[in-house]
Amino acid sequence: MSAKLEHAKALYLEGIRDGRAREAMAAHTGARYTQHSAGVRDGVEGFVAFFEPFILRNPKREIEIVRALEDGRYVFLHVYQSLNEGQHEWVTMDLFDTDEDDRIIEHWDVISAFKGPGPSGHTQIDGMTEITDLPKTEANKATVRLFMTEVLQNRDFARFDDYVAEELIQHAVGLADGRAACRERIEEAQSAGVRCEFVFKLIGQGNFVVSYSKSVQDDDAVAVFNLWRLAGGQIVEHWSNVETIAPREEWANSGKF
């Protein structure tokens, strides 16, 4: 495990699960800590001010880091949280930026309620976890970027079947398995006026690619993390988290992006 990945995991496991927010920030962050999580201010004091009361409200905290990958200076975590013996269950997708010493300096996340098995029979967190095909990292990133540009932004479905496998394994809430269900959902959303405004970050490691983007519909905006697994040059498995972006006057930091 790399040092940057150790630092990112430790913020969760030491800082939140083990209830040592201030100590974890001191041990694992750099000269700055720029925060994009809703309701959390920048810096050590912002993290502590948010999580110390959170820890008191939730004395029983189960946290499982389900997937972790890294690309250059960036680290991504896919995390399941159960609070107070299942009273609250959450799925978080987190992206961390690191400095030259591999310490955390910036953080983005999207948080969704854990829903359990959906129409596909899968949950938001189960499925493949093993990172393989490291030599194909850049090719897989390019495939996902083209898919998002051509299909989600330009609404061009001419190559949809090239990008998405027929037997797509689906973990997104409310979606069944298969290419056809995925295409139908995207077309329905676009017909309703939803558009992918921009892709903010896209990273990958081997067979996994992560995209962080903003979608809008009229005056409503959402932040979206998508986690894609590829095989044979196609998307074969998909997870996602979606979070409504609050009005600017409610932001505790510079915003989701």
C-alpha cells in the first residue's frame, strides 16, 4: 500500500471510526486541507468542528473501505458506513489530492444513503474489488472519457454499444442489469432535460476508472461520482453516488468542485 493511500484510509479509520479526529488530521494531512464536503469547513479546525460532534452523536461506528485506487497524486475510496448498529447507513465516494510528501491536502466526496439490493439484485457496494490490467489504465480512462463526452454530454448514442457491455452489472440505485436498462435510463434523463455539464476529475487504476462530474436540470444541480469497471475495452460494471448541490449561501467551503 502506498503512503498516500495509507493517509487517506487513516483519515476514515483513525479519524472517524476510532474517534480521533484531531490526531488523524495532524498525522495525515499537509500544510493545507481544502474541503469540498457539504457542511465541513476547510482546515484542521473545520474537520474537528464537524466530526467531534458527529462522533458523540454516533458512538457506534462501523466503517468498511470497500475499494481503493490511486492515480498519480490522487486517491479514491469507496466506503460503507453503518452508524449506531444500522440506524443510519451510508455509501461514500471520496477523492483525495496529495502533496509531494503524499499527505492529504484536498478532499471531495458524494454521499448517498445505502438502499440495499436494487432491481439488479446488487447493492451499491458489492461486486468486483480486485484491481487488474494495470497496463490498460490509460486506455480504460480514455474509453470512459469518450463515453462521457459523446453520450452524456453530446447525446450521441452511435457508439453506445461499443462502450457498454451487453451484460452490464449494475449497482446504481433503481437500475436493472444490462446495457439496455442503462441506455434507457440515460435517454429518459436527457429527455427530461438532464445534461452533464462538465467532468471535473477522471482517474483510474487498471480495470477501474472513477469520474467526478456535475449534472444539471433547470436550476437544480447534482454532483455525481461514477465508478466504472472495464474489461475487453468495454464498461462491464458500474457504481454511482449522486448528491444534490445545496444553494451557494449554505456552503461551508468553496463548494463541491
